[in-house]
Amino acid sequence: MSDDSQLYFLDGPARPLQGESDENGSPYLLAEWHLPIVWLALFNARDIRLDPTSRHDKENPYFAVETQFAISNLEKRKQWIHTAIPDLEPVWLSRFSQFLAETELRWVHMDPVRPFDEGGQRADEWLASLLMVFDRPPSCVLGKPFEQAHAEDRYHQHFGTAYRHSGLALRISCFGGSGMMEPTPWETDEV
């Protein structure tokens, strides 16, 4: 994993391997130094992969799921997201959902940011614990003292400054931005 999170799309009959990509014109999203919570909402713990055939990243987990399931996961978690991040404009989430639907590629692939502190957990266990945040009331993302937080609450503790105190625009911190020349729909229009 790197210090950035990356989200892109692949075609093919089999689940993608670590770092796999092809020249398919896939949209490519980038989130510097954090893991956007809306990206995390696309996946379940069973979507975390380790690639034992990888040359360099055997222990670094990544996510890969069929796009239709990513869209379904996001749809189920939309209300949670709106409650957890009340300043999030509904139109941004709509544009992100439409962006996913229009890719027309079979797989969503995410290489997440490297965790700052795994607390003795393996990185894949840590990511699985972050996904548990969607099973709890959204107030847990709005902040608890770190020493009182459960592993699934640490998402906010690790990445919370992007949502509350940094100069990074909320829509970019939640959805990422284009890693290509063309801006994404949520980057271009102010609401």
C-alpha cells in the first residue's frame, strides 16, 4: 500500500490481483494521505484480498469486488453516510453513484492508504475492523477520544482531519479526486 488510496475499474472474468491494471480507459481516482469513507462504503470485509503471487505486496491488502455489488453496498449505506457527515451535499453522492454506474467495467479495485498505526493487527484485519463502522450508529465517526475508541472507530481518528479541520474540500476527502486530466463530476460544479 502507498500513502495514497487509489480506486479504479477492471474487466475480466476473474477477480483482479494486487496492482493489476489494464489499458481499458478506466476512470482513476486518487485520495492523497487518506481513505475516503465513501470508497470504504463500497466494500465488505470479504472483499479484502491478499495476493500471495504478488512480487512486492504479499502482505498488503487491497479490495476487489464486482461493480454491481459495490453499487449495492453504497446504496444500502447512503443514509448512514448522510447522517455521519451532515455537511455532505446529496448531489455529490448522486454524482458519485452515477459515476460508478457509468463505468461499465466489471470490477472495482481499491488500493487503500497504508494504516498509520495498526495497533498490533495485520493490515487486512485492521481494514476489516474499519468496515464495521457501517454496522454501528454513525455518531462513532464524529469523534471519540482515541484511547476510548474501538478498532472500528479508529477510522475517524486516523483520517478524521480530512473531514473536520483540514483545508481539503469535503467532497474531495469523501469521494477522492481524479487521478487523470479530466475532473470528476463532483470536482467541477460547486453546490
